[in-house]
Amino acid sequence: MSNGKFDIVRLHHAEITVTDLDRARHFYCDGLGLIETESDENQIYLRALEDANHHCLVLTKGKQASLKHIAYRVSADSDLDALDELFTELGVKKRWVEAGEEKGQGRALRIQDPGGIPVEFFYEMEKADRMLQKYHLQGNVKIKRIDHANCLITNIDDLYAWYSENLGFRTSEYTVKVDKENNEENIWAAWMHRKPSVHDLALISETGPRFHHTGFWMDDAKSILDACDHLASLGYYANIERSPGRHGTSNAFFVYVRDPDGNRMELYTGDYFTNDPDWEPIKWDLADPQRATFWGAMPPKSWVEEAVPVEDIHTGELLPIVPFRKKEHV
């Protein structure tokens, strides 16, 4: 419960922009095995095997890859009014999304968080046929559900406090940059959650605001390796951006892939339970080589440097990207 007035359950879906819907459909449905619930000339609504609701990913036709919003589900419709009241008090840029404006979904409240990320909160969504035990209809890639969103922002101190103090996000792990000269530590990144796992949201200090990736949960490492074989056999070998490994932060086994427009997905498994009342966040030093990859292999340059822009919630225009500046010692 957040402030006793509303309850944010978990990250539920994301809406990203692609330039060619037919090409994107082949990648996401034939390549990644997501299920098309509904589509029109501008959008494709997709869900994963565990989903009993209309969608966990929306592909919207646009001029270039971008993030339109990430969305959290709340426990009751009245939570949306409580959030609206809070965001008014905080002076947050916001707008209501009317029921039906996003297919299959009830009314929603969309904001631009203080880091610039477009974020939506909703309660009601149409039911859909859950495919979890329809094994005869499942393909070679078995994505079970959406897990998290990874965002690049320039104001980690402010945004970390904003999500913690106002929205009740808890921290599982965080990274600090050690300033030995001034004998201080500055927070560099945080893995934050509402559901009892490592994260729904990762905040990373970088040039931003930008969207790095959407994480999708799979059963085990073998499922992820099978997914890579399937993608490569379809000709998507060059879309496998970062080879299988294990993160130090989160303990997760991973592979990163990118769609034909450059939107990034993480195939993810192997993190852990975080809901014990005495849970203490794990601290990592930014200089620790096992932080990003427990086995020590360095990520490719594209994974470090490239991410997609985010959109203004009112105009749909891309927000300006601001270079990250190191915190000055005062």
C-alpha cells in the first residue's frame, strides 16, 4: 500500500513505436512467440502465455522507435482518483486516458514522471484467453509475462526519492559510484519494485530521458537459449544483441534482442523473492566488473550507448535528450 490511499500492483504493459507493423508482427509473433490479441492499421496488441488480459505490449506505428508509455496496474479504480489527487499536489504533468482510447482497457491516468518517462496507471482491462496450458498452440519461444522496464534518466537522486516516498516503491539493489577523493558515495542506479521480485523499474544514470529495454520473464535458462536458436533460424541472428549471461545485479540470466527498429527486449529469468519485511537492499560498486555481468564479460558498445527516446504525453513529440553530467561535489 502506498501512503494508505492507493496500491500499485506491478508493471503491466508497455507501448512502443515501430515503423512497419507487418515487419514488427513477424518479429514479435513469429520470432518471439507473443500472441496477437487485436490489431488495426495503426496498432498491434500483444500478450504473453500467462496473460489473462488483453495485452502486455502495444506496437504503435510511428516514424521511429520510441517509448509512448509504460503502465502499472492498480488494485482498484478508486486508486486512480487518489493518484490524480497526489499528482496534482506534486505538480506532475498528467492527463486522463478515456476508457477505450487504448483498446481493451478502461480509463487510465498518464503522467510524465520527474525524470521525463511517460507512465500510465490503470485498473480495468478486458479478459483474454490464457495460453499457459495450451501447449499444443505454443511455439518455440515461451515468453510468460512482462517483468520490468529499464529507464535512463539524468536525475537519479530526485527520481529515486520520488518513487520511494510518493509511490511506495521498494529497493532490491542499487549501485553507487565511489568518490574516493571526497570520501563519498553517489547513487548511480536503482532496481525498484512493487511486485515481490527484484524490479518493476530500473533507474539508471545516463543521457536521457531514454528507454533502454522491456524485460520479459521466461521459465529458465534453457528456454532463453531455445529462443536464441529459434530467432537465429528465422534469420534474426543479428538481432541478438547481447549474448547469454548472468547479471550480478538481480542474479538474472539474460539475453538482449532488438526488433528491426531498434527497440530492445530482455529475455529474463532467475531473479529472487524480495518481500520479506526485513529485506535489506544489496549495494554494488559501479567499478565492480561482476555488477553488469557476473561472469565478467563486457556488454557490447551498442548496449551501453544506444536507447530509444520517450514521448511527451500530451503532444506525442519526442522529448529532448539531455547529456548526463556527473554530480559536482559541493
